[in-house]
Amino acid sequence: MRLYSTLSRRLEELAGDTVRMYVCGPTVYDLIHIGNARPFIVFDALRRYLESQGREVIYVQNITDIEDKIIRKAQEEGVPAGEIAARYTEEYFRDLERLGVNRPTHSPKATEYVPQMIELIEKLIEKGHAYVADGDVYFSVASFPEYGKLSGKVLEELEAGARIAVDERKRDPLDFALWKAAKPGEPKWPSPWGGGRPGWHTECVVMSMDILGVPLDIHAGGNDLIFPHHENEIAQAEALTGETFARIWLHNGMLTVRGEKMAKSTGNFAYAREVVAEYGTEAVRYFYLTRAYRKPLDFSDEALREAKRAVEGVYDFLWTAEGLPEEGEVPEGFSAGLSALQERFHARLSEDFDTAGAIGALQEMVGAAHRFRQGGGDPVGVRAAAALVRKLAEPLGLFQAERPRAEGRTEELIGLLIELRTELRKQKNFALADRIRDRLAELGVELRDTPEGTVWSLTRRAIARRPRGPGAPGPRFGRRQAPRSCSALPPSSSGPIGR
């Protein structure tokens, strides 16, 4: 596998049977929005694909549970900062489940590593890379000549930039905080420089090196972290050890809304759990994985609806194909075509994790199977195509759901009505056929006519009529601020579940 590294600006070979991977995690002061979810989904899929190819992946994702935003939120609510962090850490892991993201191998919390952070800062001071100023400790950027190599930024231009805040205690305006002296009422830990807390850039360095050592195989995150966060991580780690911090740096593009970066500060966001509730886990994953991960991606309701329709279309095929006869042999020519598409699937993922190209190969399998069946091909070939689609899509977290069953005799009764409607359509009695379709829709059963026959699904209305069990989910969280682009939709299908 070759992956594009931001550091070298070229494709780099990912070698070895064990991959040590660090992905920057959330600052737990609020629920994650759908833009935050992009790196979690993309790099989860990369991890799972590597594991499916026989590699061991040690996947570390930190929890930043002490930071200015957490402190401000705690002050607003009048509760301890630790209570805010604990609440939203729990909600974060719940959202990972909603997004179909596997839990990391390790999820270290910044507050668990403060002693190690103090030790790292002391060593940087000893080596002349850091200095103390009124209880704060700063990293001296001038002491690390390679500063800027990840972002490609030139020191002289940065120093001249008007956006660099002036702080007279700093030797250089680019120097960044390793330790912050606590203000009255803020959480603090004892240190040689007085009570305070570590800087954000120091946290990831310590946690990643403690668990994974150096060099990391992959360090990943959104491209908004390239500068200053990841640049500052490199400066600390390599100034301390003299070794390469990470071999490959992966960065995903930002989610935008009408070309503007999605952010809570601007209000143009939707919480991840709300989008999943509206469109489903697989539609969200499909939306992200059918786009190049390094490029920006514009979020819209229509894009999510399109992703949902695509997912439903694949399930239409899978669940219909899996009801066909199993006996027989797959024709040689058709089998060769499937094998070629399988090779293309793996080739695309092996070249900078091109999930869009890989899913394109899966969609071509579905199309080829449809054409094969319509041309009178053996049903066993269609089943073989369906089985291959499921197998290949598993590491991407797609197309693994089994066909749900309706309660009691409902499925048989719906099937009987569909048979009657099909016969009426053959007799050109479209008025009565449409009446059957419309009455079923009123009862929460949606019919869709496909090349393989009519499939049906339960809409939200039908699902809502079912008694709620003790383990059923409660109402979803409301938005703290209404997003500009995620409008409410009328009840819609959750996917076809039978013929």
C-alpha cells in the first residue's frame, strides 16, 4: 500500500506487518458535529482494511479532556471541568457506535499523562529547546531549524504575519506554550513552574510516544491540524529524541457548507448523531467514502439523500440476489469479470486509499450482475456477485446488514399483496395496482419496482407503530444551534427488507 504523506509530499510505501497509527481525537466539550466525523470514519476504514489484509494495527486516538473550551463550558454551566469532559467523552463513544466506527486500541486521556508531560517539558528545557516565563513554559521555535517542514511555511513569513499574537514574555512570537500557568478558578496540576496545565500540542506528543514509541508508522488527522498542531508536535518530539517522529502523515480535507468550512464557531453545522438519525449510518459512511479523502467535501441534504438512495439500491440487489437458487456453477466468463473487478477494488485501496474508486468497482459488480440476470444468466452467478460485494465491503463498514423480517405473518401478507399487484399490472389494471401501493404506503410499507422485481420496506411510520422496548433509543439530542443546510425530511424508507 502507498499513501500520500503530507511531510514528503509524495506517495510513501507502508511497510511492515504491524502498523502503529495515531489519529488526533476530540476535545470533549460538546457533541461532535458531522464534519468532525470525517477523519474518524476515513481512518477507521483504513485501519479495518489493513487488518483485513492480515496486518496488526495498533490504533491510538487521544481524548483531550483538559483545554480552554472545556474550562469555558464548565464555567458557563457552573460545574467542574472534569464533569464536562466525562459527559462528552461518554457521548463521543456513543457517537462512534452510531457512525459504525470501531473503538481504538487505546483511547488515552490527556489528564492521565500530566506527569509524563511535565517530564518531557523538563527535558526540553534542559536541552535548550524551551524556557520558563512567569509560570508559563514556551518552546523556542528558533532552536529547531526544521520548523515548518510539514506545513511548508517559512519562518520569516510567519513572524511577519499580522495574525501572530504579540506576547512580550515570548522570545519569539512563534514560540508556543508547553505549560500554561493556571488562572484563578481553573483546573491545575503541580509542576516545577507552579500550578497549571499542559499545552494542547504537548499532549499528543507524550501520549503517542508513550504508547507507540518512535517513529510512528502513521500520524493522521484533519488538514486543519497541519499547522500549528502537527507542526508543533514534530518540533517537540524530534527536538527531544533526534529521531523521525512519524513516517507518514495523513490529512483529510475539511467538510464545507457552500464552500465554507463547517465549524461550531460559525453555526453552519449539524451534530453527527442528528445526521445519522436522519439518513442512517451507512449513508453517512458512503457519503464520505465515495469522495477522495484528501479533498474538501461539501455537505448538503441532497448529497446525503443521494448516498442513501445508493445504499438502498445495493441492498435491493443483495437481498433479492440472496433469495435466488444456490445450485449451479458460475459461468467462467462472468466469474472472470468479477475477479477483474475484485482486483480493481484492491488496487484502488492500495493506491492512497482510493475508497471512491473501490466503491465504484463494487457498484460495477452490482450493475454487471443485473445485466447478467436480465440476459438470462444463471442465478448462481448473481448470488456469487452478491457474496463478493458483501465480502469486499466489510472493511469499509458497508453492506453487511441482513434482510430484516417483519413481525408475525406480516411478511407473507405483504408478499401476497405484491403478487396480486404484479398480476394486476400485467392485466394493465393500473388503477387498482396503484391503490394497493398507496394503501400499503399509508400503513408504512413502501414498494419499489426494480429490474429484479418489487421490493418493499418499512418506513418510519411503520416502525414508530411498533411497541418501544426497554432497550429502544430515546429522543435524539436537539441542536445547540440550527445548521444552515440540514433540513428536516418527511418519513422515508430505512431500506428494502423483502420481495
